[in-house]
Amino acid sequence: MIQRFRVSFLASFFLLASLLIVAGCSSSANTNPNNGGGGSATATTQTSPTATSAPTTCAQLSGFGSATPFGNIPSSGVPTPAGTIGNTGTLIGGGTGQWYVHTYTLCSPNSDTSLVVNSGGHGSGTMSLFAYLQFINWGGNNHFPADGIAPTSCSSGAHCYLSLDLTQFLSIDQVTDNGNHLITWRVRLAEPPGSPGCSSSYNNPYLDPTGGPAQAGQLPPIPLPPLTRAGQGQGAAGNHYLPLCSAGSAASIEAFIAEAMPAYGWQENNGNPNDWKQTVGSQTWTVEFSGTVAGTPITDPLNWMQDTHNPM
């Protein structure tokens, strides 16, 4: 009897111990409340993003991967900083009687926003391109023919110039420091159309297409088409007649007048697109454009006329 009790007691004891061990294993196997399965949770390792190195060469900048070495700006004599690369220029304008406007995007390494170039013997060994331009026949100017038709206000932040022979315009803008001394910039060069076949009576130099600087008490600037020459002027009864010869056609001259005159502060007068006025202070100036006879349409770009009237 006692033997049977011992056997039964031992069997119960081992059964209870086994149940406790199984329960303990089950509990430790599912300790993660977010783990839906009976296995242990899998740890996730987060990888930090790899830092992108800043470009150290122009070719690494966007848009310059296929750029090529770029020396002087074509047809201008304007130099670029050493090592400059650039893209082929795009063209705007170039129609009859229009400027050809070429645009170049450039990158200069080892430079700064002053665009340092060889001084060409002027001053020290190097100088800013903006300072150097005066030594190669470029003068500061506030206008540029961005669409090729007429010189209007220079764009905001741009440096604009007019060649001293009064035929070409230059604009430098979008000068940007990209770090590591990589300077990107944009150059626009406006070249004139072919020379007009003016007669020998138009033997004066080309007139300033911007009309020149404004002067107090004087006739406000009158813009003129590209490569315009003047003949012998005449005056009568408060008027001054100036014969003109320009590149282009009668239509291109009319298009120039329509775009340029408002940009220089002139207003159409009497509903006539060739009759303009401008009031400065207490004085109102007027100017008319015509054929060789006052009041007639412009039909010949090689023979047309500007008629200015004394202020009222």
C-alpha cells in the first residue's frame, strides 16, 4: 500500500514539474507584446544616409557634364577666368534689322564672384572682369536688346555694357558661388546685323542705339535701330530734321520704334505710331519719324527721317 502511494506521489510530482517547465518556456518565448508569433522578435538595424560630397570640379555641377573649355566670349574679345568651361550658346533674335543675341552658360573654377581674369598689363597681374572691360572698349550701360529687337532696361542684377563703337551689347548676370570656388555665370552678347548700304551722304559714325545718357534740360534720349548713321541735319521754325540710314527694313524700323520708344519714357502722340512726346519737368518734347518728307510713311531703311520739335 505504502509502495503504491510513493509511486503515485512521484508520478504526480514529475507531471507537475514538467507542466511548470513547459509553461515557463512558452512565456519566455513570447515576451514581445508586438510579436504575433511564438518565435523571438527580429531586430531591425537602421542605416544612416550617406552624405553627398560637394562638387569640387565644374564638370560635377548640373548642366556642365558635357561642357568644353571656353576662352574668350566669341566675337567680343571678352576674356574668361582661367579654366572656364561652357556650353554652346543659344540664339535669340537675328531677324531682319535685329541684333543676334547669343547666350552662354559658363563655370569658372578657382575663382570668385568678381570673375578674376588676367589684367593684360593693366595694373597688377589679375583684376575683376568687370573692371577689365573698360580697357577693351566696353562702356557701362543700362540697356540690353534681350529679344534682339530693341535695347530695353538691363535685367535686375545684371552688368550691362555697350561697345565703344556703338554696335554690340554685353550682359553678365546669374553669377553664383557654388562652393569650392566654383563660379557659374551667364553671358549674353548682342551682335548687330549686316551693315546697311548707306550712300556717301551718311558718312558719320554709328549713332548710339540707346540715344546716349540723359542730360538735364536737353532732348531726352531717342533710341535708334542698329547701325544707324546720320546725314546732314537741318533746322527750321523750331524743328530739327535729321536724315537717317539704318540696317534692316522699313518694317523692322517700325517694330523697333514701337518697342523702344515706350521703354525710354516716350508716349504715342495723337494716335500716330510715328509721333511721340515726353514731358520732363515743365517741358514737353516731341519727335516724329517719317520718310524723307515729313508726315510720310517710312518706306526705305536707307533714307528716313527724325524730326524733333523744340519743347513747348
